Amino acid sequence: MSKPEKLGLSSERLNRIETFLDERYIQPGKLPCAQVQVWRRGKLAYEIVLGQADRERGRKLKSDNLFRIYSMTKPITSVAFMMLVEEGLAALDDPVSKYIPEWKDLGVYNGGFMESFQTRPVDRPMLVVDLLRHTSGLTYGFQQQGNIDAAYRKLKIGEDLRAGTLAETMTTLAGVPLQFSPGEAWNYSVSTDVVGRLVEIISGKSLEAFFNERIFGPLGMSDTFFTVPRDKADRLTACYAVGALGSKAPIAAKPLLQDDPAKSPYLKPATFLSGGGGLISTADDYMKFARMLLNGGELDGERLLSPKTVQLMASNHLPGGKDLTQMSQSLFSEAAYAGVGFGLGFATTVNPATTLIPGTAGDFFWGGAASTFFWIDPVEDMAVVFLTQLLPSSAYPVRRELRTLVYSAFTESNG
């Protein structure tokens, strides 16, 4: 680890992060653990490892513990698809039905229940870009916003990583209307699972094989997978919960064990390869992925994307240049909305002042359901990874607090 002062950061102020997280979250038992890595100007500037990987067995968190990253899988799937775009095998304005013909006649919900849905025609076809930026009209069942979400729950769409396949899920989705016409609104959804299926169709490989051969292998991400190998099972963290995704119930005072690492479904082979939320990873591995994006698509001589493609992905793609406050229909997502737009796989800051926290126009980020988070600030040449295991991610404002603490440690700014 490099001396922070050589990287335009204050050691004293960075140390506030450990004190804050420990006193505010770890000691009171709100979070079971926390791992933070701050990378700036080509060096690791800061890392802390706090708390317990498994409270029930009294195991301390170690730097190589394995975490469920849930929706932090989405940027990886989006990168996979953009690699195929760079090869000329797909385009962002392709109709999704080009790859999934059974979706050609998808309609928009216009009343009724699952057994008797009424629909109207879409205003325009769903495009691949709609999937990447969540303007597809698809949804998540846990959002509980109406009859379409209820249908997703009844059909268990995308719920069980050990049941069904991506191909079967596409067939199931063909029988459910869209929440709205593509491009009309932003709604957090299974869209990235569909992107994962497109990767399979276009490449002729399973999503798992594509990830391993084209992303994880080249980047040296040896601890990122859909299924935890037996020889690494003892490194899997426990996951806890104080509530459920999309629930309006009050946050519970004490976290309860949600996934026992000794009995976790992640120890069993995955059949539903969720590009939207199925991966396990470590801080070191995810930082390699983040550094690749920070470096314009390249890491240690392995280029996955061109710098121009990364710039395109990190740009705001919401129609008309709108932000999420103007476009969102979601009751839940992994981003606050003020001053934030959405790119091709992650959110991006469009107006730092509106967010009311430090940041930079053009920084991009996303998180996972168990409160994990990462962000990349190209202007400041910085990437940050934060890992813990507490559901739901909306329980505490730790992400906003961490951003403030990190930017408060700056002694030099490039912006």
C-alpha cells in the first residue's frame, strides 16, 4: 500500500473511515463486517478489514473473504455485451426480438390480472440499449408496484439461482406484458439478466464460460464465480438481513442470519446464471474489474474494451438527457436519484451539486442488495470498493457517508 500523501490524500482523514464504520456500524451490530479499498493514481491508497465474516462461528473477516455482490454483477455483464458490440456482433439499437424472436409481439400492460392480462401495442420496439439502461419496460417482482410485479413473483422470475435457466426465463417473460412502452420510463429490472442471455446467444457460450474466458481469466479474477468451489467454501461470508428488498416494513433492530455460509445455495451449482445478480467475488477481484474500467478498458496489458467504449458506457443514456428523478418508476434501486443519470450498466453523476454529496460529473457507480458498493471517478483517477453483507441495501446511508469520507480525505483534486 502506498503512502496516501503521495497520492493526493490525507492519511489522517482516511483513517476517519475506519473509526466511523467501526463506531457507527460494526460495534453496534448494524453491519456484520466491512472491507474498503481506495485506489488512486495507480496505487492502493487505503484498505481496511473490519468485523466478522461469520458471527455465529466467531470468524473474523479476512481480506480474501468471499462476498455475494448481487447487482454489482450487472456492470460485468454489461461489459461482456459491449465486448461483443466492439466486435461488430451486435449493436445498441438492435431490436431485442432480433435475438429473442418470441418477444416480437410483447405488449404493454393495459389492465387485468395474470390469467387475463389486457395489453396495448408498444410505441416502439424494445432495443438492446433499453436493457442496458433499464428503460425496457421489464421489472422486478420484489418492487411490488402492481399486477406485473405480482406476476413476476408468482412465476418466480429471476428469484432462484438454482432453478431454471436463462433460456427458460426468456420464454416465461414472453408471456408477461411490459410495465410500460420501451424508452418511456426507467425501472430497475431483470433487464441485465436478459443482457446475459444475449451474451450467450451471440457468443455461443454460457454466460459463465464467457465470463471466465473473456473477463475473469484475462483480469486475474480467480475468486469471482457463480458457484463457490469446494476448496474456497471456508472463505464465504455469512449474509444477514434487517428487512427484504422492496419491503415497506420498518428496519429490524437486529440483523438476522439470511444465508449460512455452511449451507449456502452458492455452494451448489447454479443453473440460472444471473447476469443481474448471481456472482460471488472478493474486494481484490472487484477492484481489478474497477481498475480496468478506470484505465479505459485495460489492466496489466489485457484490454477488454477501448477507452471510447468505456466513455460511452459511463455517459448518461436516459432519453433527453434526463436524470432518474425525471424518469424513474422504481420504488427501489441501488442509487439515489438526485443529480444521477444512467449509462450502460451503471449510474453516473450528471450534477454533483444536486446530489448534495461530494463527487464529480461523470463518476459512475453501482451497488448490490447486500449493501455492497463501488464507484469510479475518472477525473480524480480513483476507484473505491466497499463490501459488507446486509440486506437490504436501503437499510442505512453508509454509501453516501463513505463517499463523503473518501472525498474529504483529498488534499489534491484534478477536477
